[in-house]
Amino acid sequence: MNSALTFNMIVLAVFLVFYIRNSKKGKEVIISAARSLKAIAPLLIIIIIALIFMQVIFSEKSITGYINEFSGPRGYLVAVIFGAIIHIPMFIAFPVGGQLLQAGINPGIIAVLITSLVMVHFITIPVEIKELGLKFAVIRNLLSILFAVVIGIILGVLY
Amino acid sequence: MIHKTKNKHHKIILAIITIIIVATLAISPEFYENMLVSTDYSSIILILAYLPGFLILMGLFEVWLPQKFVMNHLGKHSGFKGAFYSFALGSIMPGPLYLAFPFAATLLRKKVSLFNAALFIGAWSSLKIGEEIFELQFLGLKFLLLRIAITIPFVILTSYIISRAHLVRESLR
């Protein structure tokens, strides 16, 4: 909690410095923050519900055996596919990852999930194709899937 | 630019979840009662505690680092300096990944190299300075440093492959 408070204080101090220098732009910052909150609010509520339910699921003894089954190659595969399909901002992916880490899931698999979540986006591939071309989109996403797994395996070994 | 996040799908999912919860609440209220009492809310409180500072920080990045400034700045540099700036700006710019694609296309039109444009997308997607505070808090310093140290070489490798094979639509080459 203290680090969150410190973080907020530092940001507030920086903001005040900018606000005093240019109050018009300072107001734009507030408007932008308010609009961001409005845009992410539904997702935020979904994630909060998911975090509560995850605790119930992970508190079940039977799930532990289930998780062990997914700690090998199959876990990496599930994580990379899940990450590619689901589309959530990074700052929300981290608390979910933290919850999984607490539940005893292999850090390597969490790294795969996070890397895949942030780098591979099946839903936005049409935008990528339109702007940068089919080859760019396909190769970048395929490489990202491959490297997400490699990054996770390396992190799992080193962690 | 987080406010450009499209939330139509999220609203639909949230509506479905609400319906399921309300329906099951009628069947077994005890389940929810037990769940809400025994839940550890610390991680949820932490997310909410970081949120105000995070949103203001993103707002600061957006207002004081306008897209025009970033594009003009990137266009001027090449070589190692250009690559460094591409990576740094990609990781500072706030917003969802699909905003990085039109941005990168504009960079290419401004004669920024394909390697640097791909690096910009790689940095945008894998390392967001403003969001690292969440990684530090929820996954720890060790995880954060390891993930970044391992990810950066692969982002560079991906950009190298894309630029060597000229994997971009012809009008942008």
C-alpha cells in the first residue's frame, strides 16, 4: 500500500509541476485520464470478478493436481493460445499473473501468458494487415507466438 | 490514449457475467456469501490504489508527447540512435497495440527504416514504462528484470527478420 501511495504522490507532484507551467494542458491531462477510466471500467470490473473467482478455484484442493498437469509443455501451449485470443491491457495482465504466481504456477508459464497477451493479438490482425500488409502481420504474430514460448522457457529456467 | 481502447466487447461480456451471477445468486446465495467473506481483496485494492496515478501518468505522456512530436523526432535519427529512440518512444507511448500499427505505417512513410518501425511496435507491445509499476508490484523485481532482459533480444531479432525479408506492403517499402 505504501508503494502505491508513494507512486501516486510522485505522479501528483510531477502533474502539479506541469499544471503550474501550463494549466490548459494540465486540464487536458485530467480529461484524458477520466476518459481512459471510462474506457477501461467494464474490463476492470470483469477482471475484479475474475480475480475473486480465481481465488475460489485455486483454493480447491483438487485444482492443485490439475495445475501440475498443466505445468509442462501443455501448460505453455495453453498459455500461449489463451494469451493470443484474450485481449487485455498490460497493467491488468500483471495482477492476474501475480495471482497465478501465488497459486503456485510455474513463472515460465506466466511469462508465456503475459508475452502472448501483450504481443499477439488475433483480434487486431485486420488492422495490422491494413496498415502494414499481410506478410508483416502474419510473420510478426507467428514469431511472437514462437518467441513467447522461448521467453517463457528461458525465464522458467532462470527464475 | 488508453481511452481509445474499444470496450464494446467488454460491455457485452460484463452483461453476460452479470446475468450469470444474478441467475446463480437466486439458486445459491450462500455460495456468494461465503466467497465474498473469504476472499482476499488485497490485490484488487492494490490495482485500484495504483489506478489514479497510472491514469494521470498516461495522460501526461499523451498531452506532453504528442504524436506529431514523436514522429518528427524519430524521422531525424538513423543508426543506433534511431533504433534507441524508436525503442524508447515505443515503450513510452500509452495506448492499446492496434494504435501502434497506423503509427508505424506513418513512420515508414516518413522514411523511418523498417527495422526501427518494427522495433517501435515491439517496444510498444512488450515494454510499457508506465505499466511496469504494476509488474513490479504484482510479479516482483526479479520477474520484471528477467522478463525484460530476455524479451528485448527477441524484439530486436523479430525486427531484424522483418526488415531483412522486407515484410511490409509494397507501398511502404
